[in-house]
Amino acid sequence: MLDATTRSGGTAAVSPRAAANDLAVAVPTAAPTLAPATGFAARCARVLLSPWSRLSLLVVLLASAASAMLVLEPQRLLTDGWPDRLGGAAAVLAYAVAYGVCTVAFVPRPLLNLAAGALFASQLGLAAALGGTVLGAGLAFCLGRALGQEALRPLLRGRWLKAADDQLSRHGFRSMLAARLFPGIPFAASNYCAAVSRMGLLPFLLATALGSVPNTAAYVVAGARASTPTSPAFLIALACIAVPGLAGAAVAWRKRHKLRGR
């Protein structure tokens, strides 16, 4: 009896099952992949890109920038003036870029606005200061959104924190516009609070550009007319600086009970 082969004219025909078995034995097996190395690289990537690692990177960047500003002393522009090799539109553009970087490094905006007025007079100084304000706010927002939002959002558990986050997320433009109009709210704090919220970048920049005009213009005019402190323009600028601050303090005082009740 023939089970695996059949005789036909002196030749043997191999069955398909036997041929498949022989082929499977003949084909060499593939070399094992380097799974441990791949797994180690993946773990390292997860650690480096984790929310807390990115937040740590943000803290290091901001601390380094603030330390650099302490060493460079940008306030010397008020006494030493702008370098002579820069002039005209190039000087205004360079100052706007430097202004934006300095605000990310926590340099006070009033100081930069006064310097803009003292260096470029009222009109060009206002253009440089507003450009730097929007640039600095955009840089801080993008850094906070990319490096800090994912780690900080789970920490928004307090009553006031949740209320501020809800206000910025749902009414971003008008909330940021109000924050820019009242000078009592720190510029850097509002930038990073908006970054942690779900507010969009475009409404943030637009509200910053519009809301920063009055206060910025007042400081720039004050810096431009600082040599004549008794002039009407200087006195009006001082009034424009003081009145919004007092109004903001009064509104905060009246709203304190409502905020505590949330």
C-alpha cells in the first residue's frame, strides 16, 4: 500500500503536505530582533518627553533667561542709550525683538516702555513697545503651552484656579483684554495662565495687542517727556498710568466677596 507516494512508470510523486514540511525545514529562521535596545530607547524617549520633564525644561529655560538678564542689565539703556551703529527702522525692530525676549525673562514692562520712549520718542517708541509686547506674550504663551500645559492642568483643583481657568477657556478674548487693560495684573503671570488654559493663540495675541495700547502709550510718553516733568504731556501720561491702576484696585475690592463665594 502506498501512503505518501504513488508509483507511475518508475517515478515517485511527493504529496503536497510532505513538500511543505520539507520546505519549512529548509527555510532558515530570521535572526531575533534587538528588543531590549528598542525597549530602552522607547523608555528614554517617554521619560524625556513626559509632561514633567517638559515642565522642568521650561523652568530651567526661564531661570536661565532671568539670570542672563541680571548679568546683562538691560536697564542700562536708560542711562547709556542705544548703540550708535543702529538707527532708524533697524533700531526699532531690534528693540522690539529685545523687548520680547526681555519680557519672557521677567524684565518689568514699565521699565522697557520708559526706555522705548526715551530712546525713540513717542511714536516710534510706542511701535517698538507694542511690537515687543505682542512678541513676548506670544513667546511665553507658546513655551507654556508646549512645555507646561499638560503637566499643570491636572493641578487646577482649587476653587479660584478652576474659576480662572474656566473664564480664560470660555471667554478668552474678553478676559485677556480686561487683564491687559488693568495694569495690576502681572504680564508674565497672565501669559502663562492663558497658556495653561484652553484659550486659543490668536484671541490671546489680539487681546494683548489691543489691551496693551493705553498703558504702554502712557509709559512711552512719560519716558519721552521725562526731561520735562512739568509738561502737560508728562502729567497726562502719569494720570493715565495711575487712574487705571486705582480703578482696577477698586473693582477687585468690590468683587472680593463674590470671588470668595465661588
